[in-house]
Amino acid sequence: MENIQKSFLGTGWSFPPQFDQGGCKTHMLSDEADIQSSLEILLATKRGERVMRLDYGCDLHELLFEPLTTTFKTYIVDLIRTAILYHEPRIEVEKIDLNDTGELEGRIIITITYKVRSTNSRFNFVFPFFKNEANTPI
């Protein structure tokens, strides 16, 4: 029997799911990598999209075509902070920055500085939020 070490910060499937050559085992993420993956999934998920967890998600997609005013930037930060508060209890958000220098190209870079509660380790997570036209390759 294999000796599998369990992480106290959590272990979960990678997203998108990846399998080994034989297809018998899935690629797993642990510790900080699992938290980073969880944040990416949270910010990219629409509310109501996850089965059995209709409240999960951040709904950033609904804000895609709104004008980027100071009030609206504050709303985006609050939306992200609230989603993390309710759905990622392993971390404490210290700061959320919006870099809107790519606004004319339809791109905002969201940087989240957070602390892992159980280890007091600090990390940054960068999430590119952007829109592309249908004929523009990603």
C-alpha cells in the first residue's frame, strides 16, 4: 500500500483534470498550489454554474462591458473580496489591486495579496480579466 502524505492545507484535483498515462490516477494539487487553483476557479466561475453550490462563484463576467470608473473598480474589489471571504476560508485577503493600463485593449490585471491563515505565509495571485472579440484568438 502506498504511503500518501495528507496536506493540512488541502489536496484536490488539478483543473482541468489531468490523468496519468494509464488513466488510473489523477494529478493532484496540494498546499499553496491548491489554494491558487481554487482562487482561479472561484474568479472564473459564474454564480449558479456549479452543481449543488449555486452560490459559488464571483460573477465577474457580468461586469465585462461596464465603464471602468472609480466607483466600478471599488465594486469589483468588493465583489472579489466577498467571494473569497465566503468560499476560500484558508486565506485572509490583505490587498486587491486592479491594473487597468490595458483598459483600451479590454484587459484588467487583478492582483490579490493574501496570507494563508494556518501558516502566516504571504502570496500573490494574478488573475487576467479580459474580453476578446469573437474573431480574436486567445
